[in-house]
Amino acid sequence: MFHFSTIQDYHTALQNGQTTCVETVHFYLNAIRQNAHLNAFLTVYEAEALAKAALLDASRKAGEPIQALHGVIVGLKDVICYKDHPVSAASKILANFNAVYNATATQRLLDAGAIIIGRQNCDEFAMGSSNENSAFGAVKNAADITRVPGGSSGGSAVAIQAGLCMISLGSDTGGSVRQPADFCGVIGIKPSYGRISRYGLIAYASSFDQIGIFSASLQDAALVLETIAGEDDFDSTVSLRPVEKYTAAVQTNPEKKYRIAYFKEALNHPALDADIQKQSSAFIQKMIQAGHTVEAVDFSLLNFLVPTYYVLTTAEASSNLSRFDGVRYGHRTKQENIDLTTLYKASRSEGFGDEVKRRILLGTFVLSEGYFDAYFTKAQQVRRLLKNKTDEIFASYDAIISPTVPAPAFKIGEKSNDPIEMFLADIYTVYPNLVGIPAISIPLFTHTNNMPFGLQVMTKAFDELTLFQVSQQMMELK
């Protein structure tokens, strides 16, 4: 029976004739069908996945060298464009819309030989921490279907958790890759802002958004990042720095020891679950015993993170989502004999869900005359202070660690009527997006309620090499 461990092992099996790409696609198609109740996939591209697999098998038999992602089965979050395929941001306002071009990340996957098997469910316009805000229904956590998988990339995380594909691409604006990765017990990485092109990613908050990667191993995450990262003429915000050999970083030198900081206020925060606090503290002691320097640092700005994040991201969302007007594409109201303003109002009211409306309204408010300086400008100033503090910490330390989330996966519906409590669940994950640094959630623990959780590792901007190296050593201590 086919079993997937890593891309490297999969490629070895292909070359040894132990499996084929067609057999592999059939395996995952069957797994998706058997787990349809999880609601992770919105559309499955069965025929074309099998056709691509057959071509790859033929090329391999013809002696052609295999590419980095040859035959790798990938799912795309429903905010990443795949030409001539549906992309709706899990919203009624983009129902029946097909992408007219490939996202750069999508194109690089295809160029490297990957097989895209389908689009994955998510919170509408990537706005949410539970994947309950999708117009197509909630995604369920495979470890306990009464619980949420996290959001907004919940479908992408569950697809890895339940073995429905080898790799998923999600997006991370304030934790939308790392938080569901934590809830589902898989690896989720958000690279530095500008490391992966955002071309073809439906925008939520443009100065925060970054495409991220879900995988079952650090080695696979490193390989995919190495493949899809890098400069892009279509994205003026992407970095021109060369892409490093992240796969080499995973082969760590166990003799190398690191200086690691953690925020004293984060580990002692009253919102932090007692078992997460206990196991995280014990792991810090284990790291110290392994020879690493792990020290608490003061971080008095912790309680400013969530307000700053939501002021800035909702402001950007208010601007970005103004393009969905019912005129050029997407949902248009069926009301007749109405003027243009009523058309806009009706189309947007019918097309957007409650959470998206809430964030558009909040963003419009903080940008309005009389409130701009009090909220938006002040939040930008706090963002600058956060960047300065981050630079100060990384002058002395190689990495920062923290809990990924304040509590493990909660029950579906448990926080739906309390948006403030839902927002506060992002207290640890919004920080890397505010300052543009890379971060990863690695699965390390099991809660007393039997749900998985892990730790978040952060390094300075564009130091993904150290991020992988520290993460690998931490996982070996597990």
C-alpha cells in the first residue's frame, strides 16, 4: 500500500518502480473521497491530475531527469490563482469566477513538476481563525471533528493532517498558516514578507499577506520554499535577494548551539492555557539541557499586537475589497431598475459574509476623517516600535520562540458569537506579520485533551536558513 513520508523518499520509490504518479494520484483521490466529511476541498481536479501524472510517468520512463517537485501532489488554498480554475476566496461574491492567470507560486509549482489536485476551503477572504467563515461551510479538524482546524487556511492544514495531499499552499496575514498548523499538528511556515511573490494571491492586507507552506516534514517545506521563492517581475514588493539552499539547512549540525529568546510576558500571559504553558516551559528547560542558551526578554508591547494588527489589516482590507463591486466580475444583485450606488450596496451586502463586512466597516472607520490619526497613524507608529524592538532582540539572539496559540483547537461554534475573543486568539501569531519576519509552527506536544499543539519559531527577516536549523534541532528534542 502506498505510504507517503517525504518527497525525497517518494522520488526514490518512483525511480525504483515501487509506485507511479498515476497510482499516487489515485491514492489521494480516494483519500479525499473517504474524508469528504472534513470539507477540506472545494473542488478536486481529478481528470487533469491523472492526465498530468500519466505524462510525468512517461517522461520518467523515457529517461528524462525528474524535477524538484516531480509528481508531488499539491492543494491550493482558495485564494491562490490557478488559471482557468475556480478561485472564490470562499465567498459568494466570487462564486463561479475562474482565475484568468496563474499565481507566480502556482506557476513555479507546475514548472517544477507538481500535480495540483484541488482547491482548499478557507475562511472567506482569509478573514478568520477557525475556518467557520467560509461560504461553503466549516472545515472539521481530522483529530476531532467537533473541533475547528484553525484558520484561515483550515482546509489546507486538514489536507496535510488527514493525508489528502503531500503539500498545501496557504496564505498568512496574521497567523493563517501557523495557527491551523498548530491546531492540526502539522508544519506551517510563513516566510519573510517578500520572500514569495504575492502575484496571484487574492489580497486581504497587502503589507501583511504572504503565501505559506503546509507539510508533514521540515525537509519538504524547505524544498517547496526553495522552489517557489524568489524575485518576480509581477510583484514590486518581492525581495531580490537570492534564494538560499533551505534543504541543506535541514541537515543540521547537532553540535551547533543557538541563542534563543522568549517573551516573558507571552509565557506568563493570563490567556495562555495552563497545559500549553507547562509543556512549553518544560521544553525550554530541555533545550537548555541540550546546550542552547534560552533566555527570557522583556516585551512590553505584547498587548498592543492585536489592536495594532486589526487596525492596520482592516484598513487595508477596506481598500482592497472595494474592487468587488458587482460590475466587472463576481456576484451581482438580481434587483432590477436600480441606480449604480444601490447596485454596489446590494451586490456587496448579498455577496460578503458577516465577518468580512465587520472588517470592512472597521477598516473604513479607522481610515475616516477625524479618526485616521487617532487609529491608523498611531498603529503605524506602534508597528515602527515593534520593528525597532525586533531588531534589538536579533542583535543578541538567533531566534525567538513562543507558543503558537494561547489554547488548543476549540469546539466548532464555541467562539462564533464573540469576535473579540476570536481576535485575541491571534495574540502570538500576528507579531511576525507586523514586522515582516519569518515564522514557523512546529508540532511538538499533545494536550491533556488529546489535541496537538506546538511552538512558534521566529528569526530575523530573510534568515529562513536559521529558522529551519533551529526548528530541526527542536524537533529532534521532541
